Amino acid sequence: MDTQMVLTHTGKIYFNRSLGLEFLTVGDYGKENNIKADFLGLTKKIEGVQHHDVDLMDKWVATISSQKGCPMKCTFCDVHKYGFFGNASLPDLEYQIRYIIEHEDVRFTNRFNVHYARMGEPTWNPAVLDFTESRLDDLVKECGLHAVTIHPVVSTMMPRSNNDLHSYLKHWCEIKNTQRNGEAGLQLSINSTSDDQREAQFADKSLSLREIANIASDLPMPVGRKYTLNFAVTEATILDAKVLDSLFDRDKFIVKITPIHQTKAALEHNYDITTSYDDYSVYDKFEQPLLDLGWDVIVFVPSKEEDSDRITCGNALISEV
């Protein structure tokens, strides 16, 4: 079956049932509109994100799948409902990027971000490393897109059973720091400083916080932006700033705070969904203790349209087929 498209307020979601892939393309509202990050000079509390037209020539985000479904069973995510059908191959990765670019009229962008984050756990797929290292930049050019900056990002749930996780992350950091001179990102999904809470969220398939910290301590100092510790939060989230500070190096990592989104899985598992569009206090209680300890913190606030369009993390339209 051919690739199908769902139009969103800021872009498009594509899915191809025969290939087992889902991927999306979106523009960005601009960091001054949807994030607070004191260390970047963005100090305004985001009391609601107003939808407006986006410009792909400014920033273009392609979110692609590294796997066909996902073997993780995260209780806030819908992707595993689809099942798991193996890794995306190099041609699969190329197909997603090529399809995204060739189905837009834009041929110039200041920034082209590639997130391996729609479906799957990328650290189980070595093709992501090969594709980023040897193919991504040339492919973008071959598709006729002039991107001033190409910025790929790996987001990982730090799977417990992946014996190659440590070496994979060190390889990715080498790509970021050496080959790309800092223009790549690494995000570790943490969500809570409570191992009990993390076990419930990640279905006991992620490493303990201390095990993650041990791997993190062995990663090289980042070139460019620091690595990210991601916290998708609800009102019930335990984020102990002192615990985090004792385990991770704030010279190496920043903290990103964002809501757990209103996926079907999150609702089924009775998460106290606190996705707030108008009240910054939902995030303030997590942010301020970290700022007090000297951490760089990004708070990302989605718009109502982004959540309703299901472009946010944890969603997968293909899971409903």
C-alpha cells in the first residue's frame, strides 16, 4: 500500500502499512514562543502557545522511525500497540527522508533537524549510525534541499537488555563531537528520579537511574550543545533535583521538561495527564529546584494544536490500523 498522509496544523504525518513505517514533517513555532530556557536568554514563562503559520525555511523538523513498531512497552506510549517487526533498514531510513523532502516545495532551510523518534528504540538499530555517518548529508543534497545546518538527534529509553547500548552511545557521541562538530543531539529519556516510578513507566525495560548515570559518566564531554536528560512529567512525577545532581554532570547535560502527552496508552494506564497550555506552574515546580542548583533547563510547552494533531512523542497513527 502506498504511503498515506494526514495533514496537521504544522506539517504532515505519513504512514506506510506495507513498509511498517510512520514519519512526520513539521515546522517550528520558534523557540521564543514555546520554550523557556534561562541559559539561552529565554526567561519568559510560557503561559500558552498560540498557533501560527510555520516556515520550513527557518526550521524544518523530520521525525522518522528507526524501527517498525517498538519492542519496548512504555505505558505512556501507543507505538508498541502496533507490534514489533524489526529494524528499519538503510533503504527504509533513506525512504523516509527522501519522501519528506520531495513532498514539499521548500528547497532551502536554515536548519533541518532529523529526529529518530517516531517509532522504535534507535540504539537497537546500527543502521541509524551508518545512515547518519555516511548517507544523511549527501541524501539531503541529492533531494535538492540546501540546508545550512543538518542536525540529527537520537532519543533513547536506555533499554536494559541492549548489551551494545554503551558502545552505541559512545559511537553516536563520536559522530556528534568529531564528524559533525557538535551538530547532533543525544537525549536520554529519564522521566523520574524514582526507580519505582521509572519501572512502571518503562515496563521495567529501562536501566536503573544509577546504571544510566554510570554510562553517562563515561560519555565524552559534548561539543556544541550538551546532552539532554528528558523528563516527560505529570503532577505525580518525582523529580528530585538533588538526586539528579548527585548522579549526573551538569557540565555535560541539560534537563528538558515537557508533559507526558495525552496518548491512548497514557489514558488507559490512568496517568494524571497534566498537559497544560495556559498554566506554567505545572512545570515551575520541577524547573526551579534545578535552576537553584545551577542546571541548564529547557521547558518545552506544546500548543493545543500540536497535541490534538498527535505529532508529539508517544503517538502512532499506524497503531490503529
